Amino acid sequence: MLSVLSRNRSLLWELIKREIASRYKGSYGGLYWYIIQNLLLLTLYNLVFGTLFKSRWADTGVGQGNFTIALFVGLIMFNIFAECVTRAPTLVINNANYVKKVVFPLQILPIVQLGAALFNAGVATLVLLGMALLLKSPITWEALWFPVVVAPLAVLVLGLSWIMAAVGTYVRDVNQVVTLLVSATMFLSPLFYPISALPAKVHSYIKFNPLTVPMQQAREVLMFGYMPDFEVLGIYMCIAVAVALFGYWLFEKSRAGFADVL
């Protein structure tokens, strides 16, 4: 896997840049739409869910004014996950022109999607820092650990994308199922509320949500000025690497039949 990435790093970089630019190609806003979109989403979620969920953060040290920051941090992590996983089942189908090109490394397509998602997350993080200054919510030096928190999630998302891309090429219904599961994952994650606001008996179940650890750790380093929990992140990374290796293996085993089903 690493050898494939090394051999195709130039192609990968060019495809990521093209993917980033193509999303708003031809629009007047261009790449500024990445900023506009994040601001609009933040405003919408804050208006719709702010009144309902603000009070649930009172016991966590998040004040009323900082609810917006808590929500946005969760949204950054969720968008990395959702943007890649929801598009993965149709990734090979939408790039059918590459399938019959023997020299094209199809396995880098999920990495291109992940690269674009991480770029969007980077823009969103800059928006977050600007909003934190506006709301007078201090960001401490522990925020520099944020990439370390994102890394395990990125590895997990890559593995899931390989799996979904392989299976979704043969079974088209996977796309609809994944869309529903991603929506369920959002509402069953600590995005709009802290885990402490839920009954104690469901805490262990919520922790199995793949977004729970990234969201909690991201808020720890960006909002509360705490060091990340390296033990928890280490366990998460081990699971993510296992999923990524399995996903890559499954994709490689399945790609021989892609041309036949397309």
C-alpha cells in the first residue's frame, strides 16, 4: 500500500488539487465557497439546534457563548467522515473511465476524496479560529495537537472508503444504506450534546460510535486546553489501521471485476 502511494504521489497530489478546485469550478466565489459553506452550515445548525441543546453543555464548562465553538468542532470531525463515506459507494462508478486504464491506480481514488475533505476541514479550522477570536473564546497552544486527533479518524475513513467503494461497485443499494447510516451516526454522536447529558446506561454504546472519540478529543485540545488522551487515540489508531489494511485488501481483491460490472 505504501509503495503504491510513493510511486503515485505526484499523480495523487494533482488529483487532490483538481478535486478541490472542481467542486466550485465556474462559480464566482470559487474556493471562497469553502469558507462561505462552513459559515452558512455553522449558522444554520446554531440557529436550529442552539436553543434546544445549549443548556445541555452547562455542566461541561462550555458557556452559552461557546456553544457555537463546541458545535463547530464537532461538525469539522463529522464532515471529514461524512464527506468521504457517503461518496465512497459510487466512487468507482463515477470514475468508470479510469477502470479500463490498466496503468491507473484505482486505489488512490479514496485518498483523493480524503485529501479534499481534509482541505475543507483545514479551511473550517481557520474559520473556527477566527470565530473563537470574535467570541473571545481563547485557543491555547494545545490546539497544535489537533492534527494528531484528526489522524486516526482519517485512517479509519480511508479504510471505510476502500470497503464501501469495493462493495458499492457490485451492490448499488449500498449507497442508500450508507447515507442512512451516516445520518444515524451523526445524531448518535456527541455533536449537539455532551455524553454527560445522556443516561449513564447508554454511555458505553455511544462510545462505539466512530465519531465519539475524535469529537471529544478535538474539543479537549481546541476548547479546554487539555492534552489529547494518547492511550485512547492509540487504541483508536490501531483499530483504524486494521480497518484500513482490510479495506485496501478487499479493494485490491475486488478491482479485477470492476470492468465487468461497469
